[in-house]
Amino acid sequence: MSDTIEKVKCLIIGSGPAGYTAAIYAARANMSPVLYQGTQPGGQLTTTNEVENFPGYPEGITGPEMMMQLQAQAQRFEADIRDGWITKVDFSGDVHKVWVNEEKEIHCDTVIISTGASAKYLGLDSEQKYLKLGGGVSACAVCDGFFYRNQEVVIVGAGDSACEEAHYLSKLCKKVTMLVRRDEFRASKIMATRVKNTENIEILFNSETDEVLGDGQVVTGVRVVNNKTNEKHDIEATGFFVAIGHKPNTDIFKGFLELDETGYIINTPGTSKTNIEGVFVSGDAADHVYRQAVTAAGTGCMAALDAERYLAAKDSTFEVSTSSYN
């Protein structure tokens, strides 16, 4: 363990649109933010080839390029962007303590959590291959459905989110085949009825993905197995969507922050505040509804402003900066 404890006014845990936006606002407010990028610098968008729904990019932009630009913008205002990840926290006392890579100890006046959530995948080698290639595997219909207009796609899942994404895709795609592992949906009755009544959605119950098929570059189909009969057949498709849920990256905060039953951080409605004073949350670590880059960026702004006001209330010598609002 290091003998030197670093003291930080504003520590941001995690990058991505939420973390980098928080860093931009915190830096402009003279909060001298320190941001640790985490195990996936730039967050989930670094695995996205094309981003066409973020305001300000009329021609679209790649996810990695957008994250590099956001990082550069934060660094322009002298935000301290660092490699490494937070492996332990202690929010039990007046001082917010965190540890970097299980070694360096930092004491923070404020903490902004932007650790995001990771999409769950089936784990098939073929699925991961085309996911990494950007060749037709996605966990976000709202993000990527546009690229499959008038094409045939397959979606895996049985819950409300899967039904919502299948219905969204049905408005864009020629045909949507939905693979449901059991003989019924887990979704609410209203959502299940909606997809059942959608003409271009075909639902295959008791069906699982055996393999994602492709030509080495892009997806061309899906091999499906009936888990009752073990019969297999191929479905032609150019897109394979996985809608089996997300796991928020919040394990290290258990025991300190209030989490819901699936691990998302509970914030005070309309704010970024958590149950611990001086600790704020932004992005997909708390948002299980929208999960978009633009909403993550918005909550990153909120978290920085909430942290700024918190510091001003505690220390009369720290004034809220009007520059952070424009």
C-alpha cells in the first residue's frame, strides 16, 4: 500500500459520455476533477462502429472517435484523465475513500460514479466474433436498428426490454424473428400481446441460438435449435440482436450505496444524488430505461453541477462558477 494519500476535490469513476461530460463541467467549474477511465476506457461506445443519433454529428461518427473527442475536450479544460480503475471504496465516514488498482488510496470531497452497465451476451464464439467485427451483432436496437432498414433480423430475449426492442425493429425491418427460450414470455402481458399482434414479428418459442452464421465479415443468418426436439434450422438474417439484459458495473459500491434488485444505483429523482452525501451517479450505472449516449451525457452534466453545489454549500470559499452553465 502507498504511504501517500492523495486528496482530490472531485473524483470521477469511469469514462464514456457520462464520465467525460462530468469532467468537462467539473473542470470548467474549477473543481480540478480527476477521472479514472476504468477497465474499458471510453465505455461501451468504443465497441460501436457508427453513432448516428448523437446531436452535432450530421454525418455520424464512430464510437471510438467520439470518445477520443470527448476526452480531448475534457483535457482542454485541464481535467486529469488517468489510466486505471477503482477496485475498492469506503463511503462509511465523512471522508470518501477509494483505492486505485488496490494500491493507491485517494480521499475525495466529491465522487461522481460513471461506471455504466455491460450488456449481457449469450457467450457464443460466433456471436463474439461478429460483435468484435461490428458485423451485425448488437445489444441495442435503438442504437443500431436504423442500419437494418428493410432487412431481416433475429432478436433473442423474452422480457419487456426484448419485446420493446422487437417492436421497435418491426417498424424498420422487413421481418423480425424473436427467439424465446421457454414456451412463454417473461414480459408483461401487454408487451407480449403487442409483439404477438405485430404482423412482421415471428415468435419461435422453446428456441435457442446454436450459432451465429456469417461470411467472415458480416452476419448472414442464425442457426436455431428447438430445446424440446433438438431440431436445428437456419434463418437468414443480416442482424442479430441480443436483449437478455444488462449488468450495472456497481459491485464495489454494495454495502454503501442503495441499489435496486438488479444492481442499479438508486438516485434521488430529478437529481444525480445518491444516499451518501457528496457521492453522485451518472449514466447507465443508474439508468436502466433509456441507456443512450445523449442521456448519459446529460446526467454527467447534472452530476457535475450537483457536486459543484454540494462543495459550495460545504465551503463558503468555493463559489459556484457561472461558466459551467454555458
